[in-house]
Amino acid sequence: MTFLSPWAVWALAGLPVVIALYFLRLRRRAVKVSTHMFWERAANKTSRHAFFQRLRHLLSLLLHIAIFLLLAGALAKPVMDRLVNDGASVVIILDCRARMQAKDESGATRFERAIHTARAYAAETGERRQFAIIEVDSAPSVAVPFTSDERRLLDLLGEIKVTDAAGEMGAALDLAYTLLEARGGDRRVILLSDGVPVAESKFPLTSHAFPALGNNVGITRFATRTLPANPETSEVLLEVRNFGDAAVKTSVEISFDGRPIDVKALTLPAGGRSFSVFPALVKSGRASRGWLTARIEADDSLAVDNSAFATLPGARSRRVLLVSKGNFFMERILEADSSVKFEMLAPEAYSSELGAKFSAVIFDQFVPDKFELAKAEGNFLFVKSTPFSAGAVIEQPLVTEVDSSHPSTRNVSLQNVSILRSTALAVPLAADGWRFSAPLRSFDNALLVTGQRNAQRLAALLFDVAESDLPLRVAFPLLISNTVHWLAGDEPETLPGVIAGRPVNLPDGAKVSAEPMTAWPRDGSVHPAVAGGAFRPMRNGFYHVEEGGVSRWIAVNTFSEPESESKATSASTAVAPLPSAVFTGWPLWQWLAIAGFVLLLGEWWLHHRRRTE
Amino acid sequence: MASVHDDRLFDSAFLAKLEQLHLLARRLFRGEQRAERRSRQLGSSLEFADYREYAEGDEMRSIDWPAYARLERLFVKLYEQEQDLAVSFLVDASASMHWRPDGAQRTGKFDTARRIAAALAYIALANLDRVSIHFFADSVVSELGVMRGKAQFHDVLDFFRQPPASTKPTNLRASVRAFVQRTKRSGIVFVLSDFFDAAGYEEALAMLQHAQFDVHVIQVLEPAELSPIETGDLRLVESESGASLEVTANEAVLERYRAEVAAYNAGLEAFCRRRAISHASVTCERPFEDVVLKNLRDGMMLK
């Protein structure tokens, strides 16, 4: 059952008034008589009669209350759901994707036009015609379930905002069909978008395609990565595409923490694209936020893709301890890595307390006494000698498998590397919280074992680098540097970008700001981080993340060519008027009103025949 | 509104009719003075009673000489002694007797009662009876001493013109007790009342009979009491006590009320019949002349 005027529930507050009026009505007309002798006996002859007298009082009051409740119920306009289903059900799909920010010749955005149209439809809401609204950004969601409350529809239309997210319309249509399949009567879909082509629709569909200027130029890719050869620097990749039908001359400006650091002129033919690489950018310092912003100068239809955001990884110095009697190759590599503060210690001078002060400890052909993986604290790289049970010696093992996705072996090429011998070791089973893998293998035997227990990391190289030609190869410094940085807890140098509308899983305890920042604040202010858990950014910009007392920034972009393509792909369909619902019977409220009136007549009849009081 | 001093109701024609009437007593009473009512005593009236043989000391003029001529024996003619009769009126002056339905313009119960009493008093005075009048409510509240002869009828009217206060409730038993205690001579007593006494009338009327009174009951009623027509949600205010009773009067209730009143009145009539008490029921709407000349004669109070 649906109440079309739920405000009428306030009428129940008048119930005490009805009861008060009833008792006021019982004020009797005073008549003087000579004696009560006969009246007492006539009016109250027996206890049974007195019982019926009280019953008459009660019946009269109950009749009054019943009449009032029936009329209040009629005011609330209850309608049986079955009858509503037989009416008209309309689902409005409101496109809130980034493309709806494109402007037309008058300067109005598609979204503003769509909201205006949706409001016009909402005005056609009636008792027998219910509307539901689906908003579409990266995914469809029901913004308003079926209702005939025009005010509610208009209020919620005022709250829906356009987003910078990209998404597909097909899921929204499927959701609309699902909503309508459960309904009866006339059913239809109204699509308010940029002109989505719909090949076949389960229900009558009216598509409103809101046009926009087609001269859009947008940034479709903007990414940074640390140069493997020079971890101190990063390079920036920028892709710009001209979605218009005419060649465009524009310029792109790269800013770091709000300061312009490079400007480049671009000439883009119609439909053409430009790739630019900005090399040798310095890494952000300790005080910087690492904001990298690209802006193109273009007066086009869609502004959201004229800016792009990225972050540079922060510079961090790692302390590494080499416990060795002397290893020329290892010492030279660690000395050459400027991101590492390298110290060397003789094996006999090592203590676990000392090792805990370093980000990573390298044991060269040495395993400390009583070293137990279960109790060990710190990050360790074992070379040749490992805490694992030593197996047989493998002569001249071949490198058969390299896991390039593992941080320690990323960009490492070990093709044709010659190793004199190694220790036979299968991948250890998980134990004491450790989980192990072998990113470097020789058939079934591991050549490099890595393990992780929460934030604690371990690596074990099962051969002596001096007994191989690895130190003579480019892969050696990369392998050691990757492994040391991985042990020290460094994230991959290339930060993945976040796409607007897609969920970002933050670690437990992390908080993120609700709104993004797009321009460098003069006062250095930061939006407070307010929420954690699953996070779905809907606008582009920098989001502030706090995690364990450490601040970092997430860059969010649209980066969707379909969203930047501002030309409509399909025209509007003919706008069909909404049909009036078939009148199948009286709504329930009219029956309630009639019942109340009949009871009123009955009460009047009974009262005037003194059956009630 | 007509009242007891309305001369139109006591015009000469009506008074002449009244003079033709006599109060009926079911038994004979011993009088004190000569009057027009026969007594058991033999006396000197013109009404022949009996013969007896002459005895020494009898007056010569009382000898029936024609009988002596026929029978040659001396007989003396005996004549009835006509004596006066004590006639008392107990008139209910309680609040219920003063009640009249709202808006009623006709004579009320109390006015009707005292007019009947005045008419009967006139008859009694015309017959040289001794008349006393007593207003009562919860007791005897005022009284007029013994009157005799038509000349004192105006005193009777003056007494009726000044009725006592009307707010007291009816207490027949206490009133009759007070009347009996202060009345030394028995005779006829007319009790004019509505007899609406919750304590009952039986004991009071029995007390009068026990005191050797020939009791005549005249129940004066208002038609609206017999058959009320007020319906709806009523708050009935009793005239005597001022108490309220909430009643929803519908046809069923009114029907029960009429049955109750009828049963009560029938009970009074039956009681009077059993105790050889003359009874007449009078309603205020009835023409006064009819009441006196018909109702009371039918009730064996007048001849």
C-alpha cells in the first residue's frame, strides 16, 4: 500500500479533539421535573440495562473515532500497490558522467539541460504515474525509487551532481529494465544523455541527446615514472588528443607543486594526438607534496579534460648494512646508489640490536648464530648462505624463470647468465606468518627466494655472485638495487593513477579528504582527511590521504577518450507524450471516505433514535 | 392564570351548584352543634326517625295524636338530630406540587388542589360543617383554624391566597402525624396531593384511618407527569431536592416511564379501594367545573 499524501498522518493529532468534542456533546439539556421517582426506574431499571447504557456510550465514542480515522485515512490517499502497478511507471536515466559537463553554443552544459528536462518530467508525476531516477557515473545507481511525490523528485534532482567519472550506459539500461519488469501497466524509459545509441530496448525508450560543441581537446594520459637508470629523476608522459574536426594549436604547461616547470607548444591535426615526454624532472623533496599538474590552454567544450594530475614519489634515504668479510661487487653497487646510506660490518661484530636500526641488512655468506625466522626482526638479504635448510649443490644451474612482476626482478634481464653452482632449495612453505615466493628459478629450484610477513621482508640469493658472471652484467646492479629498495619498503616508483569513479581500497586506519584540491593553495592549506575504507573519488584532483601519521596524495583523473569525445554519437528520438494511466478502479482512499460517510449517517440515525449518546 | 380568588370560577351560578352538594361521609360522626348533617343522635330536626311509646317526662307536643286515635296508645315521634361535621383539608404545598412543565400556561397542580379544596370548603361551610385547612410539605406548614358558616368563606379564600413557601419536599407521614396530633375531633379529611413521596403514602393514610377519619384522597397530577414528551440527552433536575439525573430519553425510556407512573397511580387507587378510602384522580388540564361536579361525585365524595 502506498500513501500518496503521507503528511495526512498529522491529522491523527486531531483525535484528542474529536474525543473532547464528543464529551462536550454529552452536555445535557437541563429539564426540571417534579420527581425522579419514575425516571430512575425507567432509565436505569436493571444492571443489565446499565451495562447496555455504558455500551451505548462506548459504541458512540467508537463510532466517532472510527469516522475520524476513516476520514484521516482517506486524506492520506492510500492506494493499493496493485493499482499503482497498473498505472504508468517511468524510469529516468540521468547521465552524470564527465561528458555531461560539455557545453553547447549558449554556454549551458549538457547536465544543466538534462536536469531541466528531468524537472519537466517530474512535473508530470501523478497518482497513477510514478517516476524513478537512475543516475549514471562510473556505475548506475537508483537515486530515487518509484514515487509519485513530485516534491521529493524535485528535491533529489537538486541534489544530484555531475561527476568527472567515466562509465558505460549499458548497465544503467539493464538496471532500468530490472526496475520496470517488476511493474505493471505502461512502462517506459527516458534517457537523458549526450546521445547514447540504443540498438534495442525492452521497453519504449525516449532518448534526449543534448548537443555540445565538438571542438574538444583533452589530456588522455598523464603519468610519471622514476628512471631506472637514475632513481633521482622521473619522467613524465603526456598524451593530448584533438577530438575536433579542425586542427588546433595550443600549449601545455607542466607545474610542480603549483610552480610552472615546463611549457610546450602543441599543434594537433583534426582527430590527431600528441605524445610528450618531459625528462629529468627532480624528485620531490621532503617538504613538497609532489603535485604534478598539466594544463592545456583551450577554449573548448569540455573543461574537465583540460587538466590532469599526477604525483611524484617522495625522496627517502635508506640505511643499509652489509655484513661481510668483503664483497667488492656488492660494496661498489651500494656505494653507487645515492638513495642508500651504506655501512659495512664484519660478521663477528653483528648483533640483532644493531641490525634493527637499518632499513635492510645484507648477510654476505653469513647467517647469524641462533637466527630464527620466527623471531627475527628486520629486513634481510642473504647471499649464498641462507637460514633455510641447505640442500644439495646444483652445478651450473640455468635461469629458467624470471618473475618480472616482482619488485626485486623488475626490469632485470638474466638471459644467458652463467652461474657456477647454487644450493638446491624448493620454495619454502609458509610458516610462522611468512609467505615465500621464488621470482628467480632454475626449474624446480629457487635461485632467489623472497618472503614477506606483514611489513617485514626477506630475500635469499642461493648462489655466490662471485661464482657467476652476473656482476659483469647490467642486471646485477638492478637486481641488488631493486631487492634492497623492496626490502626497505619502498613502493614501486611508478605510481598508478586513480581513475575518477573507480573504488580505491585504502588500508585500515587510513583517511582521505572528501573533496579534491585542483589548484595550489596560497596558504598551503590541506583539505582534512575525514573518511577511510572504500573510497570512490568522483571529481578530478589531488586527494589527501593520512595513513599511520604519514601524509600522501592521490591524483585522480578522468582519462577517458569516450568522455572527451564531445560530439553526440546519436540524435534524440522522437519525444512521445507520456500516456495517461488506465483507470482500473477507485483508489482505496475514496472507499475510506465513503465508509466514513456511511458511518456518519449511521451514527446520526442511531443518535436521533437514542441508540447512541 | 386562574387562581382561587378568581371570582369567575366562583360566580353565583357555580356557587349555587355547590350549595346543592353535600360532602359524603362513609359513616356518621358525633357533632357538637346543630347543623344540617344527620347524626346518630335523635333530636329536633324535621327528619322523622322512629316511634316509641310515651314515657313520663316526654313533651306533650311530641305525641303522635293521629296514631293515638287509630291505636288508642300513646306514641312519641322521634326526629333525627342534625349535627355539624368536622371537615379537614390537607393540601400538599411541597415543591413538587408547585412544579409546572417549562412554558406551561395553564393552572398548575397546587393551584388546582387549592381551588378544589376551596370549593369543597365552600360546600362544607354551606352545610354548617366545621372546616379546617392545613398546608403541608415535610410537615404541616400552615393551617387555618375551624371555620363555620358561609360567612367565613372569605377567610378561607384569604388563607388560600397566601400559600406557604414551596421549596420543601413531601413527607406525607410526618405531615399526617402532625395533623393527627393537633386535631382532637375526627371527621372527614380530604388529602389533596400528587402523592409523589418516595417514602410512600400507605402509612400516612392508614394513620388517618386509625385516627377515625373518613379519608378522601384527591390525587392531583400534571399531564406532563403522566406522559412526558421531552426526548434527547436530558439532565433532569428534581424540583424538591434539586438533584440531577442524566437520562437519554428515547421512546423506550418514555414508555417505561409511563408504565411506572401508571403502575404507581394504580397502586394508590387499589390501596384506597382496599382500605375503603374515597379516591379521585384529577389532572390540571381538566375544566375545574368538571372536576368538582363529576370527578368528585364519581369518587363518592359529593352527592
